[in-house]
Amino acid sequence: GAVVSQHPSRVICKSGTSVKIECRSLDFQATTMFWYRQFPKQSLMLMATSNEGSKATYEQGVEKDKFLINHASLTLSTLTVTSAHPEDSSFYICSARDPSGGDEQFFGPGTRLTVL
Amino acid sequence: AQSVSQHNHHVILSEAASLELGCNYSYGGTVNLFWYVQYPGQHLQLLLKYFSGDPLVKGIKGFEAEFIKSKFSFNLRKPSVQWSDTAEYFCAVNVAGGGNKLTFGTGTQLKVEL
């Protein structure tokens, strides 16, 4: 199946700094990527839909100025957590939709963010 | 908005036991249904999906799920589990024509003991 990578896998940062997480589709072109957040022992919550060449669509309650999403190419989407605070600590997971694969989304391995 | 419920949060089975994990969703329209699995230390992988047609769908590794529209359910089954099936299982739905946005259940942690 298609492969999606994320970088970094883990990041620890100080409160007030910004952190960028990359999501790449390695063997297909993804016009649409999704960003999820997963709290411990809870489900994945969709944060935003990232469309190549256009602005991301954010879910209700997600601050677009806090979580900046850029989808500059068909294989790369980035999520930047700006002015991170401890409550932003979480597991962030991206997925990419392969247009040739119907509605299936392929998931990255996730990024564990810890804000001190 | 749609929602997904998985009633079993933790399940412990012995090898060769049969498995059934419950999944119910709430949405009045047409949905696509999915089961994903996350093995320890790995990313989410698709087990099976239902879009239309035969409500009994078969997936990888011997798993199957049955869509019962009247019950808004999409339970996952496997006749005989193996130790390697130890993982977390997520049910998910998206609204047909709704932009592929997935809504996930809270997940079920399955542990299979030898």
C-alpha cells in the first residue's frame, strides 16, 4: 500500500516556541491530506483538511492561527504549532488520500509533541 | 454531525477464541464505514471498508465486518484470533460525498494471550 511518513517522530519544545511537523506521501501524489490529534486513551480528532494549493479547512474549535497548515506540493503538508503551550502536548497524525485509491486514507506514524 | 461509539474499550482473549468488536454510528444519511488497526509502535492500517453492496465485507488477516443498517452497526469479527492480532482497533465513518473526513470511535484495545 501507499506510504506516508511524518517528521519528526518525537519533539520536545519549550513553551512559547513554534514546532513544525512534516507529512509526506512517499509513493503517490496526495491532493488532500488530513491532520488529526489524538489525546491519551481517546480517539483521533480531525483538526483540518489540507488541500494542495489552497487554504486548509479547519474543523470547528480548531484555531487556524494556532495550527498553521501549508500544503505546498502534492507530496508534502506541514503543520506548525505556533507559540506552543503544555496543553498542545499531544500525538499528531496525518493522513493522505491517494486519488487513485478511491476513498482510502493512508496514515503516517504520528508525531509525539511534548511542550514543557 | 456524525458520531461513532465503540463500547468495548479493552478486550482480552485467549488464542483461538472468537472476536467481535462493536461499532455503532449515528447519522441519518449514507455513510462509508471503516475498521482500522494500529499494531504496537506502528501506524494506522486499513482492515476493511464498506461503501455499498454486500453488507458482509471481508478484510485482511481473516477479519470481516457486517453492516446492519437498521441497527446503525458495523461490528468487526474474527473466528479465531492469534497472538499477533494484539493491537488497537478503530471504527470510523465518513459521510458519503462529505469530503472524505473520517470520524473515529474511541478505539478498542485487544490483547490476545497465548
